Amino acid sequence: MTAPFPRTLRPSPLPVGLGALRRGRGRALLPWLAPVWCLACGGEDPIEHGNTDAACRAAPPAPSAFTPMSGPGGPTQSFSEAPASTPCAFLDGGEHDTDHHNTGFMLDGYLVMPLVPEWGDGVISVFDFSDACAPKALHHERALAIRETHATGVSTHAGRHMVVAHLQGLSFWDMSEVTRPARVADLVLPGVFYPDAYARVVMSLFWQAPYVYVAGSDNGLYVVDATDPANPTLVTQYRFEVPLRAGGIFAVGNLLVVTAAEGSRVALLDISDPAAPQPIPGGTFEVTDEAGVPRDVYHSHVNGDKLLFARKGGGGGLIIYDIKDPSRPTYLGGNSPPHSNGGYVYLKDDRAFVGDSSFASVFDIKDPARVTLEHTFYLQSVDPPKESPGDLDTLLPIGNVVIASSDENNRSQEHPSGDVADRASQVFAMDAAPDTLGPIVTMVNPPDGAQGVARTSRVGITLSEFVELGSVFAGSFHVVKQGCQGPLQGHYSGQEGILSFWPKEPLEANTTYEVVVPAGGIIDVNGNPTRAAFRASFTTGE
């Protein structure tokens, strides 16, 4: 049996490649931020830096020159009825599946789903999902101490690993062979305790490799150094000045977004010094509806300079904010279907997918000021049929289908094994034709044209849909010094359509850098490559 809590906390070294670091005064990430403390470099990392003459002259690899995916990829079939009113398949995690399901993701051509209740003891299931209506279960790995999974971070900086929530902190897994997940380390975080299901747990996380940013509910924010995923260490714990039950967390470049779980408060933080988050003036706010009434949310999503919320209670549905200027977040629009109660929200192209408890909603968000309800999905219970079975909190878009998942099995006298027994995740057709549209870049941070950017900056982009991390490398997403061809070396990581690049060496002072995403490189889960080239630039400070 795997020992559930093998690690003890100790002070953390800073990430590989940042060398002997010391604090120095520098200007912040964005022109609208006041100066903050940032990190400067002593340069101990022997790895060749992208700014050397040789590296400057070297052309980047071809954007499609990544290793092909091992698995078959996303669904490729067509449907006569779409969106479908009934599921075409069910996803089950085998004998240790308790029918408490949440989210999943595609990795190396396979569907990976941590199927775990909030109290732990579940499975990590891997499927061949190329025929979504006839999915093939390839492996079910027992996972004793991970808990209900609201977010999964994946990094390729030290092999291929994922990190998920643990009953007492974080759990790191080796995903070198996706069909055989292997636990490598657990990290106990101070103050995290289950069965305190909401106040003192890890609600979600974001891996901007090598750092993991952890939303710790009433414990605030943890920053973890996972340079070595087998030996993660706590860097710091940050507590919010204004109470915030940290639920959702997203890092895009030097911007960190933390949203409340079952609350209305949001904090936008500057992480240009990655170990010392700082609140952005004007960036702490309450989510409101169109009438300015504060509204609780359950979870959220960041994409395209927008913050999407799954509205909870009092009418669920969707609320959208503009965060292009994080010092002035602005309400854009929303939609609240009757009897809805929001869970999680994801984005694919011009649609938002929201689990609303009794059903799930698909919203057209092409015009965020006029959000329209496009379709509603309902789970199908075991016989006899039951209206609104389970707790449909998650609607995950993959290709031209969606996976609707319930995180409650709702046992009753009528259904002693639960009204979604062996069918807590159900596959529905969303579009008739297979997905042939490649992703596009929808956001970059540091923003295009930013001045005085910290030398310790990371670069983040969001794309119009989830992508295959294996296609993300120096040829398909790179940062170059202006006037050079050769890309900087660094770490890549990603989750939920957000990609991160952390340079192995601090950037040069007073220097302009270009962010380049060529067409024909990064692929979505169906193998469709980026359909348009993207370029942006920023300039560092002292």
C-alpha cells in the first residue's frame, strides 16, 4: 500500500536556472502597476541561455516537429442528431469508482479522468476516446489519498507529470506512460485538513512549472516549488487581507487570478516575483450581476482577457467579466437559466459549458454582452428513469462531444446504488461533424506592448480550446530576443487552454522580447493545428 503522506515541509530552493537569487528593486509586469519587489539573477545554471550569439542565430524548430501523440486522440465520428438528447456512452472507473465524478483532460492522445469523491479513495482512469460512443477503458489506477479533483496541472519540465489535490495537500504523478499513472510524491500543506470539506482543503491548483499555485480555501494561497516533482517543497503561504475562500486559481504569465468558492470575492495578483504574490490595486472586487447585485459563484475559468464564473444559487448560469486591465475589472454580461445552480465552467471556441446541478448549459458567448443559452443537457438515470438525477456540475467539451459528469451518486430507496450508478459520466453529441477547427491565441501576458516588465517574468497565453501539451515546445510557442531567431530555453506547462513558459534564465534588462506562436504548430485534442500565427512583444525594465 502506498504511504499517503510521505513528505515533510522544509524551506524551498528557487527554481532550476534562476541561480543564486537575491531580491532587487524592479518595475512590475505591466505599465499600470506600481513598482514591486522582484527577483534578480546570479546565473548559476550552466544550461545555454537563449541570448548567446549562437542561440540568437539558430532558427527555431519547425512548428510541427514535435513527437506524435501515443494515443489515438479525440473523437472523429459524425452524428445525425446534435446536440443529442440522450447519451451515447457512459464512462465508468471500475470496481473502485464511487460514481462521484468531476473533470478530465486529454493527454498524449488519451482521456484521463481522476474519479474521486471529496473524501478520497477513488481511481485515475484512462480511456481511448477516439470513438466517443464506444470508449475503451485502458487502465484504472487506485488513488487512495487524492480528493475530488477540480483542476489538474501538467508539466513537461522534468519528464511528464501531473499534480492533483490531496486530502492534506498535493499529489504528484508520473505520466510518462499515460496509460500507467504512477504516484511519485505527496506534499502535506500546513493547515490543510479533511474532513473539513470546504474551509481547510485544497480546492484547486495551477501548475505554472516549476511553481504550483494552490487555492487553499480559508487557508489562502500556497506557493509550491515542484522543480523536482518527487521532492516538492513549500515556498510561501499567502493570506488575503480581505477574507476570500480561495476556490479557483489561474496563472497567465505574471497575472494570478483567485476566485471564491461559494462566495463573490475575486483577487487579481501580480506574480512577476513568482514567490511573492502582490495584490493589484483595484483588482480585488465582488462579482455582480447586470443589476450590480453581488452574486456567489462556485468556480471559474480564465480565457481571452475574460473571467468566466459559474454562478451559484439564486439562479445559476454564467457571468463574464473583462480583466484586460486587471486594475479595473468590468462586468460584461451573463445568463441565468431558471432553476440553475452553477458548478464548473469551461470554454471552447465561442461557447461556455456550465454544469448547473440539475442540468448543464451551453452558452453562446460570441458577444459577451449578449450571452444566449444554446442548449441544455440532462443526465440519464438508471431504470426507472428519474428527473434530474445526480448533481451535474461538470460539462467538459472534447471535440464534437461533451462529457456530462455528476459528483453525487444520489443513493435512494429507489436507487440503492445511486441513480447514476456506473454512469456518473455520460457522453453526448454536441456537433454533428467532427471538430476540424484549430486553436487560436486569445490572450497573452505580459500584454502586447507592455513596458517595464520584470526580468523574472513568465509568459502565458490562452487558446480558444484545450490543447495537447505534447505539441507545445520551442517550435510551436517561443519567446525570442528582438533581432534574434533562436528561442529562449525554459519550462512548458499547461491546463485548461492556458499555456505557460518560464525562462530558464532571467530576461535581460531594457530589452524587447517577442512572443511567437506560429500557424500549424500547437494542436487541439483532435490534432487540428493552430490556424493563425500570433506575435506580441514586451520590453523589460532594469
